[in-house]
Amino acid sequence: MAKTITTADAITQGLTAQHIATNLANYEAARSPFFVFEITDLSNLLNTNYQNGIDADDAADNMMDGAKATEAIRLNVTKCDVPHYSVGVLEYVRGNDKVKFAGVPSYNDGSITVDDVVGLDTKSILMAWLRLAYDPHTFKGGRMKDYKKTCTLLEYTQDYELIRSWTLYGCFVTGIQENSFDRESDEKRSMTVAISYDRAVMNIPEEEAE
């Protein structure tokens, strides 16, 4: 005869919501607004008013400050896709028998939504990053060492304790979309930035030793 699970057994085995309610020190609901998206090394960006044909000294004068550019992006990202990967499926067939096994992994492209804030010039920074992959002034493509960046997505509790982080390697902008100008609307302007990356690794911070 199958054993009947009592309410006490269910709580002990963690099968009901009461398990969380009676162990409040160990659990907390993860919440969407508490995150930070950071980009490493934006020091090689040129201002978007850069024109083809200026000399090297003028180009150096038009170089954006990497720390300020990174901070502007960090402050203005309002939404961010969570990185995930999927594993391809390969099949081995012999007669009527089929066996499946894991193939090559692939990482899903994502996007970030960024507020367009006057004074921080977030739009110019993102356009400059995109232009590292292709410059419409010169009709030239860029080099991976310039346009690929390392990005980090950090997730916090509401009292700002770090609980998870993702490192995105080889991240670059593939396109930027903006909401339209509209005289009949009083909405803030924002941009959706499509990003691609080679791989993403999730990390959970180690608990400090007591």
C-alpha cells in the first residue's frame, strides 16, 4: 500500500508553499527591476559627429571617454534579455532504430532597452559602438578586436545583494531601433538595441565564510 503523505511530511519535504513561509530567512522572491547591465572597455569609440577624412589628431580629440560611456549605458538600460543557450540535437540512425545525442550549443541573440537621456548622449555612444562593426562614412567593416566587447548582467535583491551574474563574451551591437517622433505623445524616448554574443556564462557568488 502506498504511503500517505501528511501535511507535516509535505512541509518537511518542501512540497508546499508553507515550507517557504516557515523558512523566511532562506528565501526571497527574485524581482525584475533590480539589475545592472555593464559593458567593458568602450574607450575606442569615436563621437558620432566624426566625419571621414579628418587627420589622426582630430580623431583622437573626438575619442569618447570610456568610463563616461560605460556609465551612461549602465544608468540608462531599463530592460535586458536574460542570456540562455540551447543545445542542438544530432541523430544516429541504423535501420528502424534512432538515437539522439547532444550537438553544438547556440546562444540566443538578445536586446537591451535604453532611455534616450539628453546630457548623457546615450544614443551617440550606442551609434558609435555600432559603427565599429560598419562605418557608413567610409563603407568599411570593422575588426572584431574593436567592436566585440565583454558585457556583464548583474542581478540583485531589493536590498542590493548580488545573487547572480552573467558574463557575455564577444558582445556587439547588430542594430538599433527607436520609437517614432510624435507631436501628439508625451512619452519619453527610448531605443531597443539588438545584441549578439558568442557565449554567456552564469555565475552565483560564493557565500562568505563565517
